[in-house]
Amino acid sequence: MIASPPFSNNISRVHFDDLEPSELVELLNNSVYKHGDAYGFSLEESEPSLISAQLMLTSPEIRQVFDEETQSVEDEQIDTVEMIPFRIDTKYGLLEIFSSKDSVSTVTNKLGQLTSWDITIENATLDLLAVRDSISEEYGTEIQSMKISNYSVSDSAIGSCRLKMNEPGAGEQLVREYDEDITYLGLEVKSKGDSVTVGLYKSGSIQVYNDMDGLTRLVDTIKGAMVEEAPMVKDA
């Protein structure tokens, strides 16, 4: 499951404690969302190393409607259903949530409840330069922008700033100088005449702004760079 760009991929680490991946698939199948439920799941795909699904949430929404009989405006409650796509990559031990950062805690909490907390979900951080180097081994890359914390404006002023590169190679000196203080990298990634713009956040989020052939492979390269070696897990 890779959403159509632009999309946000928020990544967390997931550990199967006393639960088999196949048991999680069964739990998802037994917790299918039905109309009127507060929440439920929709299992999309179960592969040997990937479990793709959506969390479905019912949210009441109050709207003002005009009542022709009374000729007045009245409040009416309408239930809306929010769909939050996610997948668990058991090869790398990662949970990917294809939504805003605000949805991460919702999905992790519902998965915890579903499994009686037999899985552990932890925050993941990106080593931005290590990820960039891994991407560069397979693709052409160019730094387009970056965000730096503890940026020295002068001897007496330090702050956070976001910088845009106007010339090729302009970001390399800043990368060497600020290294640990970089919290965001905006990259242009090129492959066979095609390119995609990717935003990497130290907090564990990936932003993909446009499409490219082989996008799934690029995301796999980024995920592979997040772990020193793939954890030994059982197939779903």
C-alpha cells in the first residue's frame, strides 16, 4: 500500500511480543467496521511481510440545516466516517500510517486495544544523513531544502530556520557543518530521467510530494536505512 502523492508516511517501530503476525491478521478480520460502529478495521491485504489495513472511525458532526416546515435553522447530527490507512512491515518491524501526524496516536492506541497490548509500538526517528546516503547509493539526489535547529545567526543569536537551496551542491556544506542539528531534509531524488521530491523529518515522517516510477522501491530503501539489519520475525 503506497498512497497516491502527495502523502505523509509516519513511521513507528513495532515489536510482536506474545502475538504472531498471523494472529493480528485474524484479529483485524474479526474486527471489521460495520455501519454505526464507533470504530473498526478494514483489512486490505495480507502478504508474507506486509499487513495493509484501514482504521475506520465514526465521528458525529453537527451541521445547521434549514427546516422548511418551521422556517428555522436547526442543528442536525450527521455521522461521518474517517478512514486512516496503515500497514505493518514485518520485514523491518515498522508501522506506517499514511495520514497526518495527529492520527498516529489514534491508530497505535486502537491497535494496542485490538491486540490487548501484545504488540509494542515505539517512536522511530530518522538519521537523516544516513538515510540520504542510503538513497544516494541507488539514486541521484540533490538537497533542495533543510531545517536546522540551533542555527547561529550571529554570535548573540541562535534559532531554528528553514533554508532553500538556490544552487546545486549548496546544501552539502551546511550538512557537514550542522549535521546533528538538521531536523528536516528536502531531497530531489532522480531515477532514469524521472524524479520525485521527498521530505524527510527526523521525527520519523516522510512526505512524498509527487509520483515517480518505482516509488515503492524508494520507500523501501528509506525503511531499510532505518534499521541496521532486518529483525527476525514470523510471516503473517
